[in-house]
Amino acid sequence: MSLQLDHSRHSESDNKFPIIILTDNLMGEANIGSLFRLADAFNIEQIIFSGTPINLKSNRLRRTARGTFERVDFSHTENTIETIENYKSKGYEPVALEITSDSKPLDSYVLKNDSKILLIVGNERHGISEKILGIVRDKVHIPMFGNNSSMNVSQATGIALYEFSKTFLYFRQK
């Protein structure tokens, strides 16, 4: 008989994945809360929010995040372009998660053993701004097979984090 594991009985790791999420004016409190949970679940380095500052007093955000905002490193930036350039100079590869005319399927994005990812995700309604898309070389999308052309930002981020973490785990096991 299988036992469902609770928080105190599953494995945890202090070894962070070299991934930072950068949001482009994400505003939905449920999506922000979900990003905190995803960042904790995938043990990534940090979330950087841009645009409207997040409201940590929001009941919706707090219910969705389930306390993870207390464990996940996060910050806010006023200048998204400058932040991207700063992390590029630190060796991070900016990757925009957006369906564009030149985006590649997420599963075809090739990571190297020493890759560090700055995963850029967009606003719920407008996606990633044209200004940011104009300076980011690597754009990836999640192949979709239905009629809809978009997916919820936190769901899409979860899929991207899973794809990247599989590769990083593979590198660590070599």
C-alpha cells in the first residue's frame, strides 16, 4: 500500500537549479502565488518581478502560495531591460517563454552542463512586451495541439521548469 507523503516526509535539496524567473508585468495574484509554489517546488534561485509591485498582503496570493513566498528568494525591478542585460553579463541565458514567429519548441531548446537560465514570462493578457522580445535571442513555446493559442502563465512556467530541471538532473547524474 502506498502512503501519501506530507511536507515532512519528502526529500528536500539545498542544491538550487540555476534558473531565475523574470516576470514582465505579471499582475494576477493567483498567478504570482503559483509562481512562488513552482519556484519552491523546482528549487530555483529566484523570482524577479517587474511592473506593478506584488501585494504580499493579498489573501488570494497568500492562499495560492501556501507560505512559499517566505522561502523563495524574490525581488522587484523597475527596469526589466537593464535587469536582463545585468544577468546576461553574469552568464545567464535569457529565454522568453512566448509563442512568436521565431520561437522554437521548448523541448528542442538545448541546455549545456554550465547553462544558467533567465526564464522570462509575460503578462496574463499581453504576454511579453515587444521591447523585451526585441532584445532576447532565444524564444521558446510549448507546442499545443488544440485550438487555443495560449496557456495560463503559471501553468506554462511549470512546464518550462519541468523541462529544464529534467536536463539539469541528467547533467548532475553524469
